[in-house]
Amino acid sequence: MKKTVAQITLLLLLVAFCIMAVLLVRHVLQLPFGPTNENLHKKGSAFTLDRFIPAGTYIDNSMTIQDVIAIRFKQETSLLKTAIRAIADLIPLRYRLLLDLMQFFFWTFLWMTFFRVFTFMGYGRALRISLLMGGIMYYFMPDLSPGKMDDAVFLSIPILIILILGYLSRKKKLQVSKLQDHQGGL
């Protein structure tokens, strides 16, 4: 009984902490940007809001921190993304897709090598997990295809393979157990 009460108390404290964090973040995001940043500068704070100011954007005193952050993240400021997009536009689509596929298989090969060398996994399990890890690495690395469609494909295919093989394995185990129960009953 005491253990249950302690667990419920801890869960309630966790929920209360999460709700307070959300409310605090909402409150901070609704503060006016200009006066808040000036106060941080006056106090000599190590963290100021200057890094959220987009280049070439006028910020008046009526804008909130949330407005400035939204403006900042709407603009594409990454030099790497701009350079990759400029190069990718010069390459025909089918070659870009082929390069993306090669990049996915490169990450998969590296993970497969890692799992086979440093673990005792069999080839099947190592291949499935390396396909998933290759898809995750592909998702986070820059690629030549704009958009998220290729990332979704390279993540969903390994997940589907793992789910289908898991389903078939459970189905096979269920059939074997039914067969053993039937033979044991005779």
C-alpha cells in the first residue's frame, strides 16, 4: 500500500512539474522582447536574447519573444543547407535519388560492420538493426533531396521490415505452441 501511494505521489509530482514548466515557458515567450533583452544586458547576464534576432530584421518594443523566435526560425540561415541546395539543383533528379540511396546504404554498411565486429549478433538481426540505424543517420545528415519524403521512406522501410518479421515470428511461435498443445492432448 505504501509503495502504491509513493508511486502515485511521484507521478503527481511529475505531472505538476511538467505543467509548471509548460506554464513558465508560455509566460516567458509572451514577454516583450526589447525590454526583456535590455534588462538582461543591464544585469550583465551571460545569456541574452541577441542570438534570436534575425539579421536585417527590425524589432519593435511590441514584439514578444515568441514572435522574434518565429521570425528567426522561418528564415533559412544555414550556409550548409544553402550550399547543398545550390549544388543539388544542378544534379538531375534520378542521380540525386541514386546518391541518396548510396548514402543510406553507406550508413547501413557502417552500422552492419560495427554490429558484426563488436557484437555477437547474427546476420539477420544485425542487418535489420543496421537498416534502422542507417535510416536514422540518413535522417540527421544533409542529403541532396529537398523535403522530408526521402527521410520518411528510409526510416519507414526498416521499421516495416522489423514489424513484419516480428509479426511473422509471433505467428510462427503461436502455430508451434498450438501444434504442441494438440500433440500433447493426444
